[in-house]
Amino acid sequence: MFRLPREEANAYIARNHRHNKPTNGHKWSVACYEGERLCGVAAAGQLVARKLDDGLTGEIRRVCTDGTPNACSILYGACARIARNMGYKRVITYTLLSEPGTSLKASGFRNCGEAGGVSWNMPGRPREVTQVTLFGEEQKYPEEKNTLGKAVQVSVGSKTGRNNMDDFQRKYLTEVGRRIQHEGFAVCEEKDGLIPVEWAGSHLCTVNGNGGVLYEPEQVRRNGLEDAFDLVRETVGNTLAYMRQMETAPRLLAEGLTGDYRILAEHNGTLLAGHQTQYGVEFVTWNRLQDGTLWQGHYFNTGEGNAAAKRDFTVRSGLLPANVLFTQEQLAVIYDAAQNMTTMDLVSNPEQDKLLEGIMEQIEEAVPQVIDLANELTQSPKQRLGEMQQY
């Protein structure tokens, strides 16, 4: 299985699909190969039916193969897994009434019955709507016909509702809500296993108990919220990683230590541990003496707790010397200086200019909020690399 650009997927569909044309648009497409031979493609993404578009449902728009055995099932299964990773809770697709749906059944889909619907040709928006039959001829799509085919769907996430969440999902949602809120976002009350996130008074995205982030890409782009969304997504990923690690990490036992502390890392006599509290996960680094006694604990709480604790562990354990690590504030100052050099044309040659742009891009990836941080430190408005102007 490989990712396939939309143009290539649509070209394959135009050449090989028995009764459908290429899509007008889709979010992702994948290709199935037998050896080096392309034997099928699938295209999936936004729902066509507006009333079904709840932000949690994706649609497989096209599946097209050359008849290679099991290719359809592989493509359906791949689309469902991608949808799960993107945070969708279910995926739907449609088949003709004349099709048995064998590949769909093999992929875990279930038949939901005949799909209702009307023609796109409406009095308020007259259109000539056609359907290509299995025999290749075009015919008018009768407006009175309301059976477009069989609708099938597969659930790709956990069951909705807080009562159906497991203990880990409940703890994770509580923790990730605190972390996102600490970053300055408005976090709404969890409902049915989902946490809506707002930024500047507008809905930004929704986080689910599986670590998925649901959002509308066009809305994010249109409102210039890419940086805000990236920060939420990074926070979600980091939180999910350490919460999963704590689930399986061994318990830390030491004289005088009470509570459920989990060992997340140990090197050269230094420990990094995590502890679930009513206020969120607390991280601690200790030196462990030869008799097992813990010494000189450094405590890190909500917010930068995990990242700061890992930096502290790295230095205390001797994995890296302290003078090779930069704080976020230091990186913000470096970013500010690099941007000033490029915008004020202070670079001496193209190679230096390219290096400075690379430095800024690397800092933006490491510290998504670097612009805001630089503004606070320098009191001078900064711009993203792609928005910079030359003077």
C-alpha cells in the first residue's frame, strides 16, 4: 500500500472504473500494488451527503481495481485504518444494488440498507445529472428514483459515549484537556468521549479518546489557524505518548516513597518517573543511590512538565551536557535574530541566507509558538517564514 496523489488516482479511475467518474475532490487516496504493478486505487474523504457530515464520519468515494484478487478488500481496509488514525469514528461507502459487496464484508463493513436521496437536478439549481452504467452508456438519472444503492459503513473508532470508554481513555481525555488548556486554548466539557477545542472564540477542532484530532481543513486554512491547530496536534501527540508509556511502565518502589510512580527512563543512576495526580501527571527526576534511596528530586507539573523533565533527565544522567541544550526562550531569541538578518538584508551570501531559513524552519518545528514567544521577548511583531517580506 502506498499513498497516491489525487491526480494520479483520478486518472486511474477515469481509465478503469466500470460505472463512476473521477471524484471532484477527496482528502486522501491510496494505491495497491502487486509487485511493481499498480492493481487498484481508493479515494476517500469528505462526505457527499451534508446531513451525515458530523465531523466524525468519512466516506470512501471510489475503489477501482483491475480485478486482482483481494485488492478491493485491501483498499477498503487501508482506508478504514487511515480514517481511524485521522480521528474518524466511522466510514461509509455506497455500492450498486446489483453488487454483492463481498469485499466490503471481508473488510468488516456492514450493510445499512438502501440509501435514500434525490437528484442533484433541483428547481433552484438545474443540472444535467448523468450516471454511467456498467455497460458504459450514459443515461439521464431519473429524478423520482430514490434508491441510489446500498449504504455500508464500518466503525473505525471506539464506541461513542463516556460509558463506553475504558479507564485509559478517560484518564487521557482529562490529561490532554488540561494540557491544551494550559497552552491558552478554551477547552469545552467532554461529551460522548469528545473534547471540543476553541481558539479566539471559534471552534478549532475536536479531540477524541483515541488520540485523534477532528477538524475542518478548509476552515483552518481560511481563518489562518494553522499554527494554533499544529500546537493542539503536537500537544495531543505528546500527551498520548507519555500516557501510553505510563500504562505499561514498571512501578517505582523506594523507601519512603508513596503513590503510584512509574519509571519512564533510567540511565547512569538517574530516574525519570511519572505520577498521576488529581491535578494532572507530575514528572520527577531523581538520583538513585547505591542503596536504592532516591535523592534530590526535581518536580515538573502541567504544561511544559514532560518536555522540561526529559531535558532535566538528559542533563542529570549525562546523556548530553547542559551547554548543548537551548531553552525555548533562547530559541526564540535566535529565531528573532535570524529573521532580522534576512528581512534587513544583512546576509553576506546566498548560502548564509539558506542556512538562516533552515534554522528558522527547524525552530518553528521544535517550538510552534516561537512567534508569540519572540514577540513577548522583543516587543517587535514577527512573521512566519512564508509571510516575510524583503525590504
